[in-house]
Amino acid sequence: MKQQAFLKGISPTSPAFLLLVLGAAVMAIHLTLIFKVSSSDRQITAMLFWATAAYLLYERKEQLKFQTGPIASIFGTILLALLLLKCTGYCEESFLIGYPFLAGIALATIASGFRGFKEYWRELLLLFFSGIPEVLLAKLTDPAPITAHFASSMLWYAGFAVTQKGIFLELPGGSVQVYSGCSGVVAMTQLLGMSVLFLMLLPLPWKWFQKLIIPVAAVAIGFLVNAMRVSLMAILVSQRQMEAFKYWHDGSGSLVFSVIGTFLLVLLVWALIELFKPKPPEEGSQS
């Protein structure tokens, strides 16, 4: 076992410098692939989470230690080699979603061994929530019927003559199908990841159940905003506005709902910070 200051007095020949270069290369490869095959919102999310993980490491650069053993180094090297080998061929979107977390595990193992996971738990947790919940939720359940029912209720209360048949929403001028890609999984898990990012960056002296409000509300906001999007798609189809439908479904208009969801989450975090702010002691309360 060997130990040395990590990123302290770093030199081009030190293991810490080589690890830094390796981490930058792993991040650059992922971003390159993401920009080739993924949507704009996923590209922005990937950059944001990588940047935040790098920032968290930089903030603790004086405390990090480089300690590893042969078994941990071999494990991390093999895992990283397999990831990079996969990148040379066809990469499914699910692989690119899980890549940051798996690469983080490999780098953390190489840097600090198995017992060093505790040292990088913030960064690993952040990379986990950058995409893994989306893959898990998509495998475990399909909220499309619930989304269709909620969107149908929104349209009905708004005065539209809508009929729901399973995952189909039927209006007088046409119908839409709420398939799994529009079920809200992406919106909910992206905002869930953003909530974890906020909790990592903001030093909130809250109790655990107060902090839990943010991720729970993030999932609810993602579901609600996506249901609004589905309702808009149904209205556009019923009015035969197919160009507008393509814009809001596949084009730049789809990003507007991501911005709305993020804005609502930021607004909620700000409101909670104000709500849970400790009250200053009243004048004259101390003798």
C-alpha cells in the first residue's frame, strides 16, 4: 500500500498527474460520444455533471490521498479497459448513460483502492444520479398509462373533449399514443439528478427529511411538466398542426419543457432555503 498527497505538489511524472490525465481523457471520450448520438438536453446534462464532479474534487484537492493496492488497481484497470473497448464500437444510449458512473468506479478504485470509495462518495453518488436511475426505472416500470391518465385529466379540466383508451388520448381531430419515450421517465430522472446536484453544491444545514423534500419534489415536477407536454402534443395533433407538433416533440421546442422543469426546481429550492432559514434572535431576548 502506498500513500501520497493527491494533487498536492503534482508533477508530470507523478501517479496523481497520470490519473488526472486519465480522468480528463475518460470524460472527453464520453462527451464526444454523447455529442454524436444524444439529444441536446442530454449533452447539457452530461457536461453539467462532469463539471460538477470535477469541481467537487478540486474543492477537496488538499485532502485527497492516493492509496491503492495491486488487486484494486487491476480491478479498476480492467473495468476501465472494458469501457474504453466498448467505446470503439457501437454504443447504445443506455451504455452512454451508465458510462460516467462505471468510469467513476474504475477511477476511484485505481486512485484509492476498494476502501477509498468512501473518499469519493460524493462524486460517485453524483455520477450515479446522472443517468443510472433512468435506466433502472425504464427497466422496472413503464409509467406511460399513469402519464396518459394524468394528461387526459388535465385536458378534460381544460375543457377539451378527450377520451383515454389505455395509453391513447383521443380528441375530435386526432389521437396520440403515450409510448414509453414520452412517459416522463427522462424528465423525472433528469430533475432527480439535478436535485442531487443542488444538494451536493449547496451547504444546507437541514435535517435529512428536509433535504428529502427536494428530490421527491423534483420527480413530481418532472412528471407534471411532462404531462403538460403530452397534453400539448394531443392538442396540436387534434388541430392538425403537424409542423408545430414536430417542433415541440422532436425539435428545439422540446428543450423548453426541460428549461421549465429546471426553473421550477430552482424556484422550489430557493423557496425552501428561505423557508428553512434560521430565524435571527429577537432583540431583547438575551439579558
